[in-house]
Amino acid sequence: MSLEKEIQESLPKHAKFYVKNGMHGLGCFASRFIRKGERIMVFKGPLITYAQTKTKEHKDHYFQIGPKSFQGKAPLRRRPVNHSCNPNAGIIGSETLIAIRNIKKGEEITFDYSTTMYNDSVILRCNCGSRQCRHIIKEFRYLPEKTQLKYMKIGVVPKWLRLRLKSGLRHDSL
């Protein structure tokens, strides 16, 4: 059975998205119209350390949820939500993905990975294809100021990251 089919079969019947192969590999696509502000999904996975993010099991399948905390992938429940520099969704709290604009049925659901990054050692190439594409995905502080302010205004920058930025603290050893 393909990973796409395994993930799809693990989703609840009322899921607001389905998983399929898209332009950038597996992605989540809206199964119906999703209104701005509507909850799309809640990410679940084990809490892992920075060192564990480098293991084969979690490499490329985690996101930062605190200064030194990361959420790893959950077996068969991985939600392949891709990055976009012009996303239609964002994470509130540490694990809830919401629509930050209306999302049409069939549209790929994406969020800006930079909104959960506070780790200089991670730099990813971006091929999102949007007109706003930055070509590189790095931590939040490297985003253009206008983009940072937009994300803060709509509430998709985690509190722990806002506090780090406000206090001027830099990276301690992970």
C-alpha cells in the first residue's frame, strides 16, 4: 500500500482535507470550501529534542513548538502540509492549523514553515512557485519586516517565538 493511501485511510471521514501527490510530493488538499479562521487540523506527534530532529525517523518531519521543543511525526498520521511563502493556513498555539484566508475545494493547504522556526542551523530551499517566493526558508527573524508584522497581526506566530524576539534573546545551545 502506498504512503498516500495509508495516510488517506487513517483520516477521519469528516476530515477537511485529503492527501494526494501534488507538485511537491504528498500534500494536503481541501476536501471542501474552508472559511478564513476555520480550524483545519491538529498536529499530533511525540515531543522530541533537537538531537532527535536529526534522526532518520524525524528528519524533515518535525516542527518547532518551543525554544528547545519540537514535535516529531506520528506514525501513519503524518500530515504532509507543504510550505508556501504565500500560505493559506497558519499554526495557532503550537499544533492547530487554521485557514488564514478562504481556501477553495481542491486547493492545496500550506503554511509558512518560517513561522515555527527559531533555529539558525536549518535552511531549506523553497520551490513554492508563488510570486512572493523567497527561495529560501529560514527562521522567522529573517522574514521581511512587513511579512513578520502580517503574521503577528493574524496570530500565527507562536507565543514562545514572539517572546524570544521581543526579549532579544538569541539562540542558546539546543
